[in-house]
Amino acid sequence: MVVTQRWGRLGPRSFSLAPPLWLDTRMLRQILHEGLRTYFYKLGHFVANHPVFFASAPVLISILLGASFSRYRIEENVEYLLAPKHSLAKIEGNLVDSLFPVNKSKHTLYSDLQTPGRYGRVILTSGRGSVLDQHHVDLVLKLHTTITQIQVHMLGFNYTFAHLCLLDDHKSCIVDDILRVLEELRAAHASNRSAPAVRYPIARLQDGRQAYIGHQLGGVLAVGRDGVRYARALQLSYYLQTLSPMNDLMAASWEVQFCRTLERYRDAHPELGVFPFTSSSPQRDFQRTSKVSERPLMVSLALCVSLAVLCSSMRDCVRTKPWLGLLALLSISLATLTSAGIINLTGGKYNSTFLGIPFIMLGHGLIGTFEMLSSWRRTREDQHVKERVAAVFSDCMLPFTASTALYLVTFGIGASPFTNIEAVRLFCRNTCISVLFNYLYILSFYGSNLVFTGYMENNYQHSLFCRKVPKPELLQQKPAWYRFLMYTQYNEEAGEPADLRAYESHLLVAFMKRYYCDWITNTYVKPFVVLVYLVYVSFALMGYLQVTEGSDLGNVVATETSTIVYTRAQQRYFSNYSPVIGFYIYESIEYWNASVQEDVQEYTSGFERISWFASYLDYLRSINVSTSLPERDFTERLRHGFLRLPQFLHFSDDIIFAKRADGEVDVVASRLFLVAKTTENKREEMYVLLDTLRKLSLTSRVKFIVFNPSFVNMDRYASSVGAPLKNSCISALFLLFFSAFLVADPLVNMWLTVTVASVEFGVIGFMTLWRVELDCVSVLCLIYGVNHAVDWCAPLVSTFALGRDYTRTRWVKLALERHGVPVLQSYACYGVALLPLAAVPSNLTRTLFRCLFLTALITAFHCLAVLPILLTFLPPSKKKRKDRHTADGREEIECVEMADSTRVVDQITTV
């Protein structure tokens, strides 16, 4: 009626015929907000009415699904997990394989151009002297003989390297050319002849053939007119057949024996450094992270349980809730077990990146459970337990549900088929499942246990022993130790039933309410916090400008393994040259044309080349024949002259001939081998080189492609890894913007958006300064950082924005009193749980620890320091302007409390 009369008085004014749009929107938001709170209030009543069911159902489901661990499987294909699924390099690789199949590629550079199935490699280094000295040459050749004699027992037969190796056209095992160079050196020494000069990186063998040894001879310090004078390292490769499952099984057994043989040889010859590597080393060392993490993870769980129990305890034996701290972790553990069971039942395979999922669930679950516990402390003790549980649900479940929905959206985007890295897609998919069950189990299992502890509290039963605590007059008659164990504060001692002073004996509550809230809102502290924030932004910007990509496999394997040791040795001794690049001309071109010859020579200039084309042109010049022959003569001399010579016979594998319709033979495809000179920044140079050659292939009249197996990992890696993060951030910001029309105050989402942007910016910058590269693991942590910031900051900002009738400073204090304690409890437990990860000898867990620790630390800094300071002088205002006018028409001044060392004074902030 009152509203109708007010609208009637406003009727004659044309500009007020309809209520303002912002008023309708605000009323709609408030109605929706209150409706959701009412729904969760009723849900809390429902859980409180059926606590036994909601406590037992999650346990039974977890046990049933946990039995599926009999189907536990491990993903063994590391390239499938970490290489981009859709890349131009894979298409190029398929084209290359169709032109020059692996089983027909007998070239000695085979291993550098097409990924072999099974192989064994070893880097040999000299402790003192050159590896080309006679003593080291004898040791290397002796090791080669030992390796070729390795036997694998299978089906009653002993198989050696000669039975398992890849064969060339002469039915001999493919071996590295450096072995022929060493044999020539040994033969010269045995016959007392001067050693032949060893050219580098392209050596000339005794049969006249040129061989590239840049990846077989390393640590070359001096190259003169007489060849290599000093070299520190050698690399040998042994390639195995994988034509059938039986071949693959025998090859796998041979690789195991290969590593054992090299270990024994290293012990017998300590003067020779031996660094073995096989095709199965990356997979074994990638999965080894899970094994070396078992003990630290158990320590992490024990520390987190201890601190969670401690953070939930207080002096009052009735109001203390140690079991709720333990049950919070049990809820998260049950959710983890359930989601793992679902993954096993659906055929999912485990990989080491899944180690981060429990920590994501821990961060999300801890803040939710501690917020519920904090809300329980604010309920009236004279209320019924069901009413108190319903009030907790109404107070906490709305923001917890919103943050869970944000998890599902951001990680759901990462789990979509558009994600190009399979490890990221699988991680995001399984995280969505885990977060969903984590939310359901906290709502049901933890909520039902809150009911049981509530009944114990109402009956004044001891939280640990479940024994009823005597009244104060009876307790005074007991011994001192009994009074200490049974201490509690009865309602009769408080001023009124709703008095909450009994909970102020909690250490963190007392610290936050009596000390921290007054200190952080002190006028003299605010400039200091702002200065610290500016320093934070400066360092974050410095790191942000130095972000690097981490496509190296060593970033996700355990440390001090064969993969890491071998990679370090290879980087130290064999980093002068790039991987061998295959230059494939996949269409018929006019090789006899002088302009085409100039184009091909120009494209390959600046590289070390093993090229049939350049050798053929040199051959024609050496016999005084013009290189610009007619087509038929050019092809005939190539087929029947050049390729028949022993020193050029190996080039036959690099040319594909075909007959045309007129009966003439034409070169339809060919390949050249190119090697670029590199420096220490080898990976960045390869990015530039690949991009340059691809752009050249689009404009050149010679149709060619370039390929190397490593291009699969390099090609579009940055965009493939960064796409899930970019899409998740966009979806999170869109969700925050869209939900601004649904929450009671849109400024809540505005502040959350700014906070998320600041946290993500800081995490990216500081992780770069902490030597963490942008790879699939760090990107997953950054996606989690978006949700983590919303999880911890949303309750604080929401409480502040929705508050009325007090000053900003007063509401900042109230918000910190309500939500600061859960943040401190969550951060303490989460930080303690992360610390053991730092001791795991693995690069994957190192990245995981640093990113998650930075995320938690920076978010806590924003939640407990930056936001409380900024909210004291930035919108929203806590009083309407129409309420600021006094009776005589003067405008009232809004004041902000300032805590002084001796008294509380007011400081004028706005007029």
C-alpha cells in the first residue's frame, strides 16, 4: 500500500512513470539471491533430517568404485600425451613416410629423420684425453663388440643384435659411420701407419663415401687442416626391428639388457663416461615420478591431517571440532577414490600429470569445509541442530556452488576436443569429475557429520571422548587434570544464548578479531601494503616479459634418471649442430634446368649438406660435363652412371624414379639432408629456422617440405599449450560477467575479475623468475589459479559488497572476521601439504610445487592484504547519499575508523 501511494505521487511526472531500470534489475538480483539461499536452507534441513544416509552413501559408493583398481592401467605413449595432436608437422611426417617408408630407409641418417620403433643409444666421454686416442678407440670398439653380443632368451632360442637389427641392402646391420672411422684409425695404428685425418662434421670414408658425423662425434675443440685433433665424446646408436609384436617384445628385452651391459662396462672402465638411453627411457622415467612421489605424498597427507585437526581445535572441549578437520580430508579422499574408480571403469589410463588432481581437490575442498565450520561458529547455540545446519548451508553453499560451477566451466573447456595436448585434455576431464564429486561429498558426507557433531555439542558431550561434560559446580570437585580435559563454557556463563564469545578462545579467531583486523586497516599500514603491491606488480611484469616455452621432455620426467643424464650430456657435447632436417622435394621438377639448380642450391646454402643433388652436379663437373643437360641425358647419367659408383650408391634410397606415359623415366621425389649450425639457444633457433623454411616453401616454385621428428613437439607447441589457458580464462571472465546479473551486487564480480587478473599475472611472472617454463603442467596450474582465486576471495568480497549501514572499514573488519580464519586455516593446511612435493626428485613435481605454492601464496596476499586495503576507499559505498543529510540540510560526512596504537580515531575519507 505504501509503495502504491508513493508511485501515485510520482504519477504526474513524465520522467517517473516507470521505475528506474537499475532498480528493477537490483530487485530481481536480490530476489534470485534470496531464493537460492532459501533453496540451500531447505537442502540443509533435508541433509540434517537424513544424516545417516548422507554419511554412509558416499562411503559405500567409494568402496564399490575403488574396487575397479584391478583395471588400473598406465599410459605408456609419452609422445601421444605431450605432442600436439593436430599439427602441420604430423601431416608432413605422414607424407614423408608415404614417400620414404621406414622399412625401406636404409640410410645411416635414418634415426634422425624418422622416428624408429626401438633403439639403444649411448654417449661415451673421455675423462682425460681425446676419444680418438688409441686407448679410447680400443675401449669404444670393445664396447661395440660387447653390445653386438648381447643375447635375449626367447622361446628356447638366444637372439643377438644380428637377429634383431635393421638391415641394409647388403643384409648387414645398420651401424653408425663413426665406427668405420674408428676401425680405420685402429687399422692404421696396427700397421704403424699415420692415422687418417678425421674431417668434421662431414667425414670422408675409405670407400670415398661422405658421411655426416656431427651427431656421432661431439665436444670437438680443435679442427685444423689435418682434421679433428681433439674430441671429448662419441655417440653410438643401435636400431632394432619392430615388424611384429614378437619382434617388439624381443627388442624391449634387448633394451633392458643393453642398459645392464653398459652399467657393467662403466663399472669396469671408470675412465670412460657412459650415458645410456633407449626408446623406452622417456616413458619409464616419466612414470617414475609416481613411484618416487609415494613416500612424500604420504608425508604430505599426514602433515595435512595433523594441521587440519589442529586448526579445527580449541580449548573448549565441547565446541572444539577436531573430527571435522579430519573428516574434511576424508571427504576429499573419498571423492578422489570415487573419481579414480570412474576413470578406471571408463577405460582411462593413468599418467604422472594426474598427481596434481588431489591438490586441486584439496585446495577447493579445504576452503569449503573451513567456511562451513566458520559459519557454524556464527550460528546461535540455542537453536536446534537442524536449524544451525540449514543456516550453514544457506550461508556457505551458494558461493561454494558458484566456485564449483566455475571449476567445471574452466576445466570443461580444457577437456574439450579442441585442446591439442592430450595430457592437458585428460587432466582437465578427470579434474571435472573429481571436483564434481568433491562438491557432492562435502555437501552430503561432511554436512551430515556436521549434524552429528552438532548434537554432541548441544548435549555438552566431549568432542573426543563423547562423554557428557559435568556442570561447572560439579566440575570444580574433580581433580585438576580432569578439569583441564573437561573445560567448557556453559551458556549460563554468557550474557545471552546468542553470545558468540565462547568461540573467541580459538587462537586464529582471537588473532584475527583482536589484532589483525585493526592492524591491516590502520592508516599507517595502508601505504606500506600499497607499496608492497606495486613491488609485486613490478617483479611480476619483469617475469612476464621473460616467459619461455617448455617443450623439452626433461621438464616432465624424474630427475637423475637416464633421460636427464643423457639429455645433459647431449646438450653439452652435441649442441653445435641442429637435428638432421629432411628436405623433401615431393613433386617432379626440372632438375636439369640451370635456374632450378640455382634455386635448390640457394635454399640449401648455409647448411651442412649430404645431398645427392649437389654431389651429382659436382660429379658432372668433375667429368667435364655441363650440368644443364637435356632431361633424358640428365636422368640417364644419374641412373646408370652416378648411382652405380660405390661412393654414391647410398644415394639410391634418396631418389624415387617413375615412368611417364611416354616411357621416359623421371625423378618424381627426392630428399636432401641439411644440418644447421646452432648456438646455446638451440631450441629458439630451431623455431626460427622451421618458420623460415615453411614460409619459403609457400613462395618457392620448388615444392618442398622439411621434416624432423622433433618438429612434432615444436610445431605450434606454444599455441597448443596456451590455448586451454586462454580459453579457460575467457570462459571464467564470461561467467563472472554473466553472473553479475544474477548475484545481489554486480560489484562482487567486478572485484573478483580484477583479483583473478592480478593473481594470474603475478603467478605467471613469478613462476618465470623461479625458472618454471610454460609447459603442460604449468598451464594446468594456471587454469587452477583462476578458480583458486575465486574460491578464496569470493566470500570476503561478497560479504563486504552486500553489507549496509556501516562504514567501509567496519565492513572490511567484519568480512575478515568471518572469512579470514577459513583462509588462514586453508592456507596453512594447503601449504603444509605442498611442502613435501619440493623434496620429490622430479621435474614434474618441481613445476607442480612451485606453481601451486605461488598460486596459494599470491592469492592469500590478495585476500588478506590487498583487497582489505583497496575496499576501504574504493566502491561500493556503504551509505546512500540520501541518508547522509541531517535535519538542517547539511550533508553528513562518512567516516572510516583508524586504529591507533592507543585509541580509535576517525579519519575523514569522503564527503
